[in-house]
Amino acid sequence: MSLKYKFNQGAEPPPLSAEANAQYESEGMVRNVCFIQPDGKRHFLNYAYLIGGELAAGKESIALTFSTHAVTLKGYRLETLFNDLATHMQKNVTAIDERYAATIETGSHVTEITVKAL
């Protein structure tokens, strides 16, 4: 707000520049992970409450323990996803229908998400 605006009580405020409406590129230090079911249902949990995780020997399931919830992820080639969860880098974990699993040749993909309150 300029001094000119303060002294001109009846005048309109000056227009905001594009820089005044700019948004931050990051959302701050709060990090959440959102679990998205195939039907669109979503559940997010804060990484601050992630106590631990376990990747099954066959790399087809991940068990995550939060202070208030237990989350089980089942799918294929989950090692990369496990590493991203361990470093708090994964924003969303989206489950796809099992019938589409054969069409995805590379990368991790989740076919089932179970979120249970402790």
C-alpha cells in the first residue's frame, strides 16, 4: 500500500502486481502422504507420525506403522516406492485396479491399500 493511497481516502487501492500474487513453490515443512483408492476415496497421514515401515522379502507388500494408523500396500516392484516413503518424498500413493497391473511393465504400482486405525 502506498502513502498516496493512505491519504486519498476515497480513491481505489492501487492494482496488485503479478509478483504480489505469486505463490511459494513449496508448501513448507509439513509433509503428508495421501493414499488414494481406485474408487477415489483418499486418506492422508502426516510423515511426522510415521514410526516405521517394512518391505516384504518378495517386494510385493509394504507395511507402514503410523502412531494412529497401520497401512498395508500390496502391489508389484515396490522397492522404489518403499525408498521414497522412507525419505518422505512420496506425496500420493494411488492404487490401480488389479486387471491393469499387466499393462504396466516398469516401476512400482500398488493394487491394494488398507488403512486401519490403531
